[in-house]
Amino acid sequence: MSSSPIVRLFSRPPPTRHSLGARMVLAMLAFCLVFTLLAGSAHMWSAWRSGRSAMATELELLAKIYQTTLSKAVWDMDREAIQAHLGSAANVKSIGHMAIRLRANKVDSELLDFTRPGWLATGDMPTQTQTLFHQAFPGGPVQVLGELTLQGDERQLWASLRSAAQAIVVTQLIQSLLLSGFILLLFSRQITIHVRRIAAHLSRLRPEELGERLKLQRRGGSQDELSQLVNGVNHLQDRLQEYLLQQRRYEGELAKHRDHLAELVRERTAELSTANQALAKSADMLRQVGDIGRELTTSLDQHDICQALHRHLQALLPLDSFGVAVLASGGDRLDLIYYVEDGLRAPRSSFMLNDLKWLTVQTFLEEREFVVADEALTLAAPTPEGIVPKAPTRSAVLRPLVANGKRIGVVVCQSHQAQAYQAAELEVLRSTASYAAIALANASAYAAVEAARGEAARALDDLRQAQGQLVQSEKMAALGQLVAGVAHEINTPIGAVKSSGRNIADALRYTLENLPRVLALLNEDEGRRFSALIAQVHQASAVLSSSEERAEVRALSQQLDAAGIAGARHKAGLLVQMRAQPLMEQLMPLLRHPHSELILDTAHSTATIASNTENINLAVERVAKIIFALKSYSRFDRDAEFAEVDLREGIETVLTIYQSKLRGGIELQRDYGEVPPVWCLRDEMNQVWTNLIHNALQAMQYKGVLRIAIARQGDEARVSIADSGCGIAPELMPRIFEPFFTTKPVGEGSGLGLDIVSKIVAKHQGRIEVQSEPGQGSTFSVFLPIKPAAHLIPGT
């Protein structure tokens, strides 16, 4: 788990114990042996049946010969002649037993027989029975004299079969060896050499060598499956190189976002701490002030502070109008949060700091106390909206509110009296304004603290969302690797579909253009022959190799040359591609037709449509199987409920998705015991199997033994996923389930895979155990309760 997955992907595979050629030789020898035995058995069975049939024929002939002479001997009661006939049976090797039953009258009978030494009666040997009769003169009555029975000797059949068996076995063995040797030589020259070159290229491939192209030294530059494989390898290298660059870029950006998020959390925490410290200092200062200060600071609401200050100043000063304006958070205006004149309350309004017609703005900008005793100046000053003065203002004092050395606003006191504010009134205003500034600063600080708390809560939500995004990134990384494998699996059939579709389009266009012309050129008989050729095109036939097809073309070309057919080579090639060799005699009138080339080209276009349609069907079936497994894996339901799930189905779905990873050098061992369905969330458990199987494959560098076992232990189901990889160091074992902990290089893993696994297992009331030995591999065992907890069952 600690090594880089990129290094493991491009690591050199271990040498194979047996080469592909050696395995092919062994397979062909085994095929020769089996073929020889089967063919020899068939020939021997045929020879046995032929020998038995010949023996039956011979016995039938002998019975007819004996019938005449024996009938005369029996009629003449010549026992010496009868014994001579019995003795003559010893000279016929095919007779194992001969019996003559003489019928003296209708009741009594006499049996004379001959049995060859060592003969045994079997039910499989041929037997002939002949009735012995006598007719004194033609047309006279027939008198039955007895019955002749001949039975064959099985030993004669076995003797002839043994002599033929050796020749049959030797002949079949020589034929099989010659055919196998020719096929092996052809396979080695056409495929094995190039496969070795491709394997050598892949074995030395490294991330930094992805730009090196794969090339095969082949004659003619033919475009076949090997060429598609070379193009696929080169295309895969290009895509993999792009993927590695993109992965490094994404992982670098993710690391930056993670660091930036941590920095934002630290800054928000520091701001909150500073705000709390400022609030504590303000509370200490407020406890030391007088009654007015204590009352002002009993509330952290700006309106209550302004209202209390208004009430106190109204009792101490000649006050007909009072207002408080505070600096807005944007720093570009003053907000009039409280203003009362002659008992009338003005609505909230704002003064822009660049609007100098307001005395409040001038006082704030000049940062000094502004005392106005000029009635003309006060009359020229504008009045807030919603206020209609009952008398002119003749005195006014405006003082900046300063807290902690910062201007936070302006307090305004006005009176209808002239010279209303002298030194004593100003001192009272200054003292209470300081208290008000502190109280308003505290209120602002409290508002800031509340805002900071809100910001902290939002930051915490952002952190949770970021963690969720990291979890999703971990899932997307695993999905990306699965998609890469699936893309590799789908690439070949998609290419076949594309190529076949192009071929069908060209052939269909040619067929539609020329088929009416061909039908118009043919008479009724020629039309039937052309229809037979089209029907032969659609008949299923074995696929020929390139060498076999060339041999067929050469043979057919010679046959057409001998028949005097013009353009024999071209026509032979078209006929072989259409598998029309069995119809040569029937097609000769078409081949001698003046427009034979147009006729054959049109039929060949039809063959192209049929063969490429079949190729498309096969490719679509293969893609459908891959897509079905991917859909089964990717099914996700956010509102899913716990249900009974067969653990084997989920594991097999994941293994299907990882099929391309398992083909290279992974030996997969399954040990599935009888375990009843388990109550769980299907999609989440699929994520568990995906992470554990992916980690196992990476730990083995995609070369080794992957063993998956399912068994029942008491009331629990145990799923064990073991690998033969590098193992986990003992000092790292306590930390492998920690969030963001990873032994992989920077940018290759978020460290959330096993954390997600442990949380999902815990959610299912289960547990996970790990056994690992460095250099020997690791085993992750997941235990899930078979009987679910009551709160997991719907309706409980």
C-alpha cells in the first residue's frame, strides 16, 4: 500500500515459467493424441462392423451350400456323409459352431453338432439358420428333414481387427502430427513473434517512456487484429500519458485547495479569538464606569443604547432633537440609526461621506467636536426625512464617537434655545458620549462576534462540504480507474463496429447501384444460379486464416484457368471470400457470362454486408456485457434502505469491473461458502469491496494472488480479501484507518479510502480486522451481522 500505483503499473512483470509457444506445443500434442485415439476408435469400430457383416454374408453363403448336400444326405440316411459335412466345418475358420437337428418324426429329433476348440457363444456373433427339406420331384410335396444352424467365431474378427489397428493408429498419428506442425509453424510466424515483441515493449514501458511508439516489422502493412492491437497500445499510451498529466494537475490543485481551506479555518479561528478577547476587555472596562455607563452597557442593542443615552441626556441637557449616526461596515457612509426631534422618530437613513452638506458628515471627517451656535448655519442644514421641525434649531453640538482609537460614528444634540450648550453641558456630553461610544462599540463587537460565529458556522459547513468533496474525489478516482479499464475493454468492439459500419455503407451503396442492372442482364436460369450464390453467401462457415485463404484462391484459380475462365485470379479471390467453392459446377454459366465481373462484384458486396453485420452483432453483444456489469456497479440510490443482499453478487460485480486489471498477472482464487443474505445497503457495501480490492491490486502491483473468501462465523458473515503484496509495516498499522493518512506519494491518494470503509462497516454494526506481514501480504476481514439490528429493519 505504500508504493506508488504508477510505479506498480509500469513495474517489470516476473518472467513466466512457460512461454506461449511451449504451451501451444503441449496443447497441440495433446490434441494429436486425443484426435488419434478418437479417429482410431472410429476406424476400428467401422472395421469391426465391416468384418462382422462379411462374416454374416459368408455364413449365409455356407448355409445355402450346405442346405442342398445335407438335405440329400439326410434323405438318404447317409450318416457318413453327414459326419463328413460336420468335419468339413473345421476347415472354415469363420464357423465356430455347427449344429444339425434331424427330425425323424413330428416329436422325436436327433442333434449332431460341431464346436471349434476354444469357441464361446456370444450374443454379438452372426448366426444363420437353414431348414433342411426334400422334394422328390418338381412340384411335388416338400418334406422337412431338419434344421441347420451356423454360428460365427468372434476370435477371427479380433484377429483381423488387430492387424488393421496398428496401421490405422500409425496413419492417424502421422496425419495429426503433420497437421499440428504446420499449424504451429504458421501460428509462430504470423502471431507468436509479434506477440512477443508487443509483450517486450509493454514490459519495458515506463511513465517517462510513454512517448515511445510500438511498431511491428511486418510485410505488406496488412491491417488485421495485430495492427488493431498495436494501434490500441499506442492509443492507450497516449491516453495514459494524458491521464497522468491531468492527474498530477488535479492532485496539485486539490492539495492547494486543502491547504487554503486549512488556512481559512485558522484565520477564522484567530478572528473569533480576537473578537472574544475584545469583548472581554470591553466588559472589564464597562464594570468600572458609573451608573450611566452601566446602564448603557446593560444592552448590546444599538437602539436600546441610543434610547437610554437619549433619555439621560434629555434629563441633563436642553435637548429638543437627538440622533446617533454610525459608520457603515463598508466605510463609505454614515447610517442614521436613531433620530428624534420634538417627539417624532425619523426613519433610518444614510449620509454618504462625500456629501458635505450634512453637518454629521463634516464632524466625522474632521474628527473634532463641532459646536454650532449660528442660527443661519443650522437653518441651512438639511433635515432628515420624515421630520418637520416645530421651531428652528438655534444651538447644536456634534461629537465624534471614538472607541479604541477609532471613529465609529457621530452623536448629535440640538436645541431650539440659543447658546444652549456651554462648557458644563459639553463636558456631560463628552463623558456620556465616551460611554455611548464604548457601549456602541461593544454592541458592534457583539454583532461582529455573532457575525463571526455565523461565519465560523458557515466555514464549518464549508469544511464538511470540502470533506464530502474529498470523499467524492476518492470515489471518482476509483471510478476513473474503473472507467479506464472499461474503456480499454470497449475500445476494440467499438472499433470493429465503426469499421464494419463503414464497410456496410460502401457495400450497400454499390449493391443498390448495380443489383438492378445484374438482374436485368440475367435470364431465368442464370437468375436461379445467382440466387443460389447469394444464398451461399449467407450460409455460416468456418473462418479461414490468411494462408488457408491464399491456398484456396490458388487452387480455385488453377481450376478456373483450366476451364478457360478469363480473370481467373480475381474471380477466384471473390468466390473464396464468398465460400462458393461447393457451387463451382453450378456457377460456371455465370463465370462465362459477358458481365461476369459485374455479377461477382455485386454478389461480393452482398457477402460484405452479411459478414460485417455479423461482426457488428458480436461486438455489440460484448459491449452490452461490459455495460451491464458497469451499470450494476454504478447503481446508486440516495434514498436506499437496508435490505437483504447476497454478498457474492456485489463482489462479482466489482470483479467484473476490474476484469481488465485481473487479466495481466493476477491469480484470482474464490472460496465462497454458504452464507445467507445480509441486511445492508447494497451501494455502500459495493464501495467497501471496491476500495479493498483496489488496495489489494495496488499492493501487489497487479501481479500476484488475490483470494476472496466468504464464510459464516456464528451470527456473522465474514468477507476476507487477501493479497500477496508488500504488506503493511507494524508501526503504520494503528494509523491506516485515520482520515487523510496515506502511505502513497503526494498527489496519489487522499487517505480517505480505508476511513470510508471503516465508517460504512461501523454504520452496518460490523467490524473490520487486518492481518499483515511485510513482504508476505495483507488480509482485510469484514464482519457483518446476518440478523440486522431492530432499527435497520423497515417498519420497526
